[in-house]
Amino acid sequence: MAGEQVNVNEFQELAREALPKMHYDFYAGGAEDQHTLKENVEAFRRITIQPRILVDVSRIDLSTSVLGHNISAPIMIAPTSLHKLAHPEGEVATARAAAACKTIMTLSFTSSCTMEEVSSSCNAVRFFQLYVYKRRDIATVLVQRAEKNGYKALVLTADRPRLGRKEADIRNKMVAPRLKTLEGLLSIDPAFDNGSNLEGDAKEIMDASLSWKDIEWLRSITNMPILIKGILTREDAIKAAEVGVAGIVVSNHGGRQLDYTPATITVLEEEGKFLFSLMEECGEEQTSSRHWPLVHKLSLLEGLLSMDWQQRGNLG
């Protein structure tokens, strides 16, 4: 591509040209018909801006805070897999970029680098993404390592009891490298399915029985605040507040898990309206309203009811 890249679309095209097809498709592809992946983008294009004029904008401050941590703008780095498929420094480079931009990076469970390598690379606020395997002792060890290495929150990804069917990975016979984070914790032979080891490995080790009752167990093994990632309904948002987590991340896994789910940004709007309706209902009677604890919980992380930076495809 000639000339300097000036927007995300141009960088995506550059990646298409530079990366092996197998790796580009792994990063960019969605599940099944990729309807949700496409809708994530199209839903944004349907949003229009209604500008107000003659307002003093000589000083703009986009900074906010998440779980008490200040960031320069309401933009965070969501957990995404295997950065070394695209860059030799992998997640270490991503962490340094996050620090330079004064924002928070959530390190993927399926990262190319260990959590220790990332934590020692720079001084920045980091969260850690957790998947729960059938062997719960693995989760316990990883959570303890995250706390020891200064990670500030745990992001439980709850929308992947089984791996989404990504047809491009099947066609390409995508083989993912072994995860350094799990070295010494888990040793299994690759379970190939139609030439790819992604789905076979997931079937072998992922805990499809994970449910709401297990949040109590997770809270018992960590002092870090817990966020649940993968919320798409108000019912699950309420449930998350009821089980006592610190917040939720509205996410459809970048269209990589269950196809034909709604675009994240449209769900975000629904969740926001629901939150405001509860606040309105509480009003001056907030101390006695049965909804007030829920409103308080959700409003603490209003900023995390976010697009989750997954509109172009999240790899986590």
C-alpha cells in the first residue's frame, strides 16, 4: 500500500498484505456466516452525530477512571490473542503502547507472552483475562500469579463454553502455538479437528459447566475485583450485580463466538437506557428501593459498559 496509513481501515489492509493468510484470517475472521462480525461495524455506521455549536471547546478533557484507575480517554485495550503472530515483541509491545497512551490493557489468557513478561515490560495498569478450565487448580494458580505480578482486576470471559465455529480457521487448518502462560501447568497432545487444533483443544480443556454459582468460588480465590465479560442482556446484567462482581463488559466476543447475536453497540444502548430507568425509579427513595444496590453496582462501571474495542474482531 502506497503512502502513509492514516486510519484503522488502512492499517487493516496493510496487515492483510503483510501477514500470512492463516494468521490474518485468525485475527480478522468471525464465526459461521460472520453476520455479527459485519453487524458490529454496520451498527456504528448507522450512528449519527448531532453537534451543538457555539460551545467553548478550547480545552477538551476525555479522561475518566475505571475501578479507580485514571485513563486518558474512555478507550481500553481488550484481551486479544497471540500478538506474536503479528509482531515479534507480541503483548510486550502492546503493553508499552497502552502505557504510552495512559490507558488500561487487559492481557489475554491466550497471549503469546507470559503475564510476568508483560508486567515487567513497563509501568502501567493491567487487568488479566481468565478462562476457566476443567481443572480449576489451573485457574487458581493463574489468579495468584496475576495478583503477585500487580494485575489490578480479573476479567472473566463467560461467553465461550465452547469454541465458536470459525470457518476460515477450519479451511486454513489453523494451528495455534502452545501458550507460554500455561507452561508447567497443562500438558496435552494437540487435538486436531479437521486439520486445526483450535476446536479440539477447546473441547478437551474448557469447562462447559461454568455457571453463576461458580462466581462465589472465583471470589474466594482472589482479592482482585472481578468483571464479567460477555454480557448481552439486561437479565444477565442484573444477575452479575446480584452475585457481587465489580462490573460487566458488554461484549459479543467480536462476532467470533455465537453468530447472529446483536451488535455490541446496540446492546450498550439498551443497557444504558435500563440503567438510567432504574436510577429514575430510585429517585429520592434510593435508600429503600430494592433496585438501588444494583444501580450503584452498575453505575460504578458505567464506563465499562463499553464497546469493548471489539468491533473489528476480538481475539480473546
